[in-house]
Amino acid sequence: MRRRRTANWAILVVLAAVVFLGTQLVLWGTSASESSPRTGNASSSALPTGQSAAQLLETLPVKGRAPRTGYNRVEQFGTAWADVDHNGCDTRNDVLARDLRSITRQGRCTVVSGTLVSSYSGRTLSFTRGPNTSAAVQIDHVVPLLDAWQTGAQRLGREQRIALANDPLNLQAVEGALNEQKSASDAASWLPPSRTYWCTYVARQISVKAAYGLWTTPAEHDRMAQVLSACPGQRAFVDDGVR
């Protein structure tokens, strides 16, 4: 009888040990899973879905403007316009096809005519390709390339800078006169004439700067924040789906 009781106790002790160790292994596994960072190859332009532009603005570093030393459009950002998405059409024609209405093409890519309803001014313009007419509609870099160069793009590789120069999110078909008026200005010194587009315009600038690791100057940050205070629900952008 005594031997049987001893054997039973031994079995119970073993079972208890197994249950205890199993529980610990599960707990250890759960703890490791919860504490380990998730991994993945997220694109640099993949911004959090639903994040507001104002929230994203607060993640951007705020610094003074770097010198323009070494800036050269072609050497640093590539020849205008590249075919970075390899669809057989250059970026200018891609943007014209996206932003103009009632377009006609020569061949598969070349946009030869169309109508632009300018987001920057609200004006409606006719576009006709030609040596004396093409300049009436130009492609604006929402974040100007010189501004990008002076707010962090110097640290990017050339391929990243070429991507920035041809990123549809950073490109907008506009009146040539407004593109030239804006030049390399940031939001602190230039905003589109149409106030109804300010929130979208600033949100796109912030989204581009976040995607490429650029910073804002103090004056630029403050002006962006001021604009967004009138539209707190304005979201940041992930791609070029909004004009």
C-alpha cells in the first residue's frame, strides 16, 4: 500500500511539473511575441492610413535651412522628365494625363491637348502642346527641389532624389505663371491663390517631406500648422490619388 501511494505521488509530481513548465513556455512565448517589434519591408512612402496632416507635421524635424551649395537640378535630381515607373511614358505626360480633362494624345503617351481646371487658382485653361503654348501649363514640384535640397535631400542617394523629383504625389499641373511665381518658395513664403486648396497643398508637402525624410524650417512649420488649424480633419496622403 505504501509503495502504491509513493508511486501515485511521484506521478502527480511529474504531471504538475509538466503542467507548470508548459504554462511557462506559453507565457514566455506570449511575452516574446508581444515585445518583439514587427518586421517588414515598408516603403519609405507608405504613410500611416488615416493619419492627419497635423499629426504628421509634428513628426517632422524642425531645423534651419541648409546652404544650397552643390545644388544642380540635373546632377542631383536627374533630367526632366524620367520614366521612373517604367510604363513607357515620361513623368510629365503621366501628370498631364492625370490632371487634365478631355485630353488627346499623339501615340500612346504624348498629351497634345486638354483642359486644366487649376487646383491652385480655380481657373480653367486650355492646353495645346507646341513651342509657343506648352509653357502655359507646367508641372509644379509641390515641394520644390531646391527646398528639398536645403531641407535634407542632400543626405539622400541620387536614386532617391530622382524618385522625389518624379513622385506623382509631389507633382501638380498648374498655370505656368504660378509655377514661375512660386519658384523654390516653401509654405512660409508662398501658398496658392485659391485658399480652398491650402489645406490639401500643405498636407501634400508634409506627406512628401515625411516620405523622404526631409525637415521643415521653423517659419515653414508654423505656417503649415496655422493653415491646418482651419482644417483639423485634413489627412496626410499615401499616394497621388488626390488633386
